[in-house]
Amino acid sequence: MRYLKASLSFLLLFSFLQLWSQFEIPPKPDLQTSVYDYINLLPAGQKNALEQKLIRYSDSTSTQIVMAIIASTEGENINYLGAQWGQQWGIGQKGKDNGILVILARDDRKIAINTGYGVEGSLTDAMSRRIIDNIIIPEFKKGDYYQGLNLGADAIFQVLNGEFNEERTFDETNGPPLSSFLPFIIFPGHTFHSMESQRRK
């Protein structure tokens, strides 16, 4: 009986710690932009260049791509976090569900791409994995976060435009070998249902 009480106490404490450690999604800004660097990872000039590129693409296609850079998910599953973040902020155009959210958790060494229903047919989980593994992560390994995200954005544009051509291939069923996931862990992301959003022009 004493052992049972101790076990229950441990489970309750563990559950509490899990809840306490979950990442708190920031409030939706009144005027949205495209790059949210919560840890100042990118120099101002790089952040602005990436921001303007994504805004121009959104203005010309109506597909909204948002990048969020955080230190850690605080124990939250990055896929679940991305899906919840996309829903709460309403990334993408209302009625088209064409939003994309890229989350980089630097200290966790994880990155994920989450898509709205309207773009998941083109930007599949397998395609997202290819972009992250073959285009983004090689730049991250060089210590160049900006170039990784910048080239990743270009690849996403190409995929959505039906122009993506990446020479390296792998079995999309099994994915790339485990060694290619290092030093970052890849999560293609989950689909979220986007709602109406505003963005800064």
C-alpha cells in the first residue's frame, strides 16, 4: 500500500512537471510578419532579408510562410507544438488553409515544417524531410542558420511551384539513414487547419 502511494505520488509529480515544462505559444500579434526570432539568432539584416522574401512570396501567391526560432520546445513535441501554433495564429489564408510554419528549436537541435491542408498535397512529409535533410541541415552544420533557412525557403517555393529538383534521392518509405539526421533531428511536421490571419505589408 505504501509502495502504491509512493508510485501514485511520483506519477502525479511527473505529470505536473510535464505540464509545467510545456512551451507557451506567444500571443498572436496584431500585425503579423513572417519571421519571429525569439532568441535573436539572426542578425537584424539577415532577419529582415528573410522576412521580406517570405512576405513578397505571400503577397504574390497568397501562401503564407512563417518561421519561428525558439531556444527550446520546453519538452513539448515539436510536431504537436507546430500544429497548435498554426491553429492558434491562423497561419494562411482563410478558406484556403495554405499556411506553412517552420519551427527551429536551436537548443533542442530540432526543426520541423508544418503545413495547412491546402498545401500538404505538394509539400508532403517526405518532401519536407528532403528539404530539411538535404538543403537546410548542411548549412546548419556549417553554423550558418540564415543560409539554411534562406535556402529552405527557396526550396519550399520551388516545391509549391512544381519546380523542385533535388539530385540526392533516398527511399521515401524508410527515409534517409540515421547518420544524416545529425546534428539536427528532423521532424517533417503535422498538418494544421489554418484560420484567418493578418500580416504586415
